[in-house]
Amino acid sequence: MKRRIFLKGTLASGAVATAVSAGLLSPRQVLADWPKNAFEAETVQDALKGLYDSDLTEPSDAVNIKAPDIAENGAVVPISVSADLPNVESVTIIAEKNGTPLAASYQLGASAKPSISTRIKMGETSNVIAVVKADGKAYSARKEVKVTIGGCGG
Amino acid sequence: MSKTIKIRAQQKGDTCHVKALIKHPMETGLRKDKKTGKKIPAHFIQEVNCAHEGENVLTGLWGGAVSTNPYLAFEFEGAKKGDKVTLSWADNKGESDSVETTIR
């Protein structure tokens, strides 16, 4: 999906196509569909709607979140998400009580495994929600992380 | 060698494990400068792309809530030792960087 849009962009401009073939990506072209609405949304529902057009997710045991029970420093909370699901299209990480809950969303290519680790900031103790989209359906899991010192604002 | 990206791609059996560390301030735009009281403008990576031999493997869309100096680890199949993996990022100020590494 992503790639298709990207390729369309490069066809429009020969110079960019050259840059791409040289291994350099043009940020302006790539950023065209960064979902601004989703990242600026102030509720989990709005963030999901901005990303997937729907805020419905099905809680599933197949989605696993690995996160600390207590994060001493909210600025660096390691999160790992994996899923025992076939045809995973995307993995999204949300910190429920952050001012803007959506932290990161990953779109997986055909060869990528649904297993991603990253580090996020958390303003206060809250649930971390992982949403995994597989075969067109959204599955979710949540885990509470207690934050001793918040990592947003400061 | 890229100035901002440290990357390692390691083949273990059928799976290639990629770990990357990017040097970036990841300012949310909400933080205030303690001396002047003014807000520090937002400056964060919006998109990370990873490709294996030219084939897109993973696209990460990031907001300001990803930690300073972001870390990213993921796995993919269908690679072999010696293959090339490229990773690039682009931020909201139009800055970008990319790096190529060989799977070990």
C-alpha cells in the first residue's frame, strides 16, 4: 500500500526517481501520507480512527506486549510487541494517557515478522495498547505500566 | 557510515534480526526551555523505512512520543548473510539520513 503510493510519487518526478535509485529517499515525498490526524488525536479512539478509519479492535491473546511493570523513567519505556497471527499488516503502539496517545505505527512488508521493539515516552502511569492488524481485522492487547517520573513535558 | 544511525543486521537461522539506534532529539513540541520559559519547537522523526535488497520490509510512522535517540528492533525472513539492508529516516523539519549495512 505504502510502497505503491511512494512509487506513484517518484514517477511524477524524475529527479526523485534518480535519488531513490541511488539509495537516497526524498523525505518530502515519503512524508506525504504521515497520518497527522492520528498523531495529533487526543483520545485513543480518535487516533485509531485516524489510522484505520475505525476504532473497533478485538482483544486477543495472540497479541503480546512486553513492557516493564514499573518504569522508573517515563522518557524511556521499552516496549516489545509480537503477535501469533498470520498476514500481519501493521503494528501500532499507543500509550493511553499520553496527551497524544499514538506513539508509533509500523507497516509491515511481506517478509517482516510481527515482532517489533521500540522505546517510547510516557507522561504518567497508564495502559500501553498494542493494536495489530492482520487479515483486515484489528486485534489489541493492553498492559499497565506504572511510571514513577513522567517523560513528557518535564 | 552514517552519522546518526547505528545498525546491526544478524542472520539467525531463517530470520534476520535488525537492531537500529538513531541519534535524534525527538522533541515533542510540548517541552519548555527551563531558562526562557519558551516552548521548544517540535523536532521528531516521522518516518523510518527499512528495505532488504530494495524490497520494503518495514515502515515506521513515529510521533513525538517515541523516545529521544530512538531504538528499533525487528525481524524478517527471506534474507541471507551478505545481503544488504538499508534504513532511512525523515523528520518533520525535512532532515533525513540513511545507512546501508550487510547482514552478518
